[in-house]
Amino acid sequence: DVYFWADNTDGNRTMLTGGKIVENQWNQVCFVFDTGKREIYINGAKTAGDTFTAEPIRYNFIGETNSLGYLGSIDEVRIYDYARTPAQIAWDYNRGKPISHWTFDEGTGTTAHDLGEGENHGTITGATWKDESECKNGKCLSFDGIDDYLQAGANPILGSTPFSISGWIKAGTHSSYGLAFMVGNASNAQAAWLGWVQTANFGTSNSIGGGFYGRNYGTGIADNDWHHLILTFSGGTSGTVNIYVDGENKVTDTFTPNLTSASVFMGKANTGTSYLYNGLLDEPKIFNYALTNEQVQLEYNNSSAVNFR
């Protein structure tokens, strides 16, 4: 287990337990103290927190304190004179990379490989490969809106932790909803998704304690062309959600999601044959932090520069 020991203002030493690390592997551990609270992060994700008023730090030790010794390796020790945000901690851990990224550049077979750390590979059912002449960046997948979909492993973003999801979409005709990319569980409204919502609008839906949150963002983009979609969530209760289309912030709102670990789906919801998507999908990604406006611009511009369509 990981522990955060600290002396509070009445002279008593208290311990915050923050979960387990994987033995014989490198793990990133971050302790954060801010006014009246302390937190533990393991591998970019918050694992514990409580309210706390601390005494000033008097001594610094690495590898041992009094009679308590550490067995193992340690590297890249840093001390900041401010409280790091969840996004900054996740950025430090991931080096800015998504935790899941399906490039769809295989071009053949029934497996779409996740290049992120979790290797959350997806199994393709029905969807067909398209070559570079029809896609945004390299190859991509085409879904027919009838029975095509991709199913990967469990969603890595849980509860109300910060996250971002993104992808390039070129949508065809829809009579109702079409989910291009979904994390969580749609059956109990514990999901977040990017896709098509009603007449000529792309949209997203996120849960608020068991109820759907849905917002359309922008008319006039049903033009049989590629569009870059990003949804970011800052985390916590009534956190900030931002929806971007082609690098432009279309919606800013607040909600409290409760995402579950159900399988990641592309081309439809995870429930039966509902919300089938008709169109192309390229470069879907999951981040375990909320992208800033500047990072959104980088995501959009870096992909746009590859293939103008």
C-alpha cells in the first residue's frame, strides 16, 4: 500500500492510505497538499484524499526516515511549491499521450490495436477498412449503420474522474441517434459518447447520477466531410464539460458523470443493436485528464495537417 504520512497542527501524525502499486514494475506516485486537504495519485489517477491541516515541513528524506527503510528503486523525485492539478499529474505520467489510441492503420483483419499503455485492443464485427484516399489520417473504419461495430476491453475512465475523448468523424445519413465512440454503459445512463444526434447535429451524452445529459453542438456540419470532436471533463461533482468541434469550443457546461467499466464500443451502444452509427471513424482516443484549450488545438491541428479532406 501507498501511505501519505503527515503531522497536523495539533502535533498528531496521521496516515492516508492510497491503494496499491504493482511490485517489480515502475509506478508513479504523487502526493499533493493544498489548503485543508491532501491527495494521493498513483500512475496519474487519484486514489485517495481527505481533509487535513498540516504542520510546515522541517526535514526531507529519500529512501529512509528514522527506522523505516525503503527497498526498491526510485527516480525523478520532484518537489513543487504549489499543488499540482489532476491534469498536470496525468500529463506528467502520460507525457501528454492518451491512455488509449486506436489509429485504425492495420487495414486488414478483425483486430484494431490500442497503442496506449493499456493495450485495450478491439474486435471488429462487420465494419470495413478504408484506405488513405478516404480517411483522415492513414487508414480508417467504415460502419454501415445496420450491424457494424467494434468492441474493446473495459473503459479505463471510472466514476467522475477527469477525462477527454476524441475522434475524427465523417457521418452518413441517420434517422435517429448513431454512436461513433462510447465509453461506459448506456443501459444505466453511465456513459459518455461522441456521435450523431438527430437532424444534422453531432452530440454527446453523459450521466448525471443515472440520468442522461445530452447536448447537440452545431448545425451545418452534416456536409459529408471530416470533423474533429473532443469532449473534456474536469472531474468531480458538477465539473466542467467542454465540447469542441474542429478546434472550436461549442459548449461549456457542468455535470457529474458516473462512468462504469463496461466495454468500449465504436459504431453502436453497448446495449443490443441500439444507436448504430453510419459513417467513417478515425483516430479515436481516450485521455485520463481534461485537455486544455491549447491541447485541443494541438490535437486538431496535428491531425489536420496530415491529410486535407
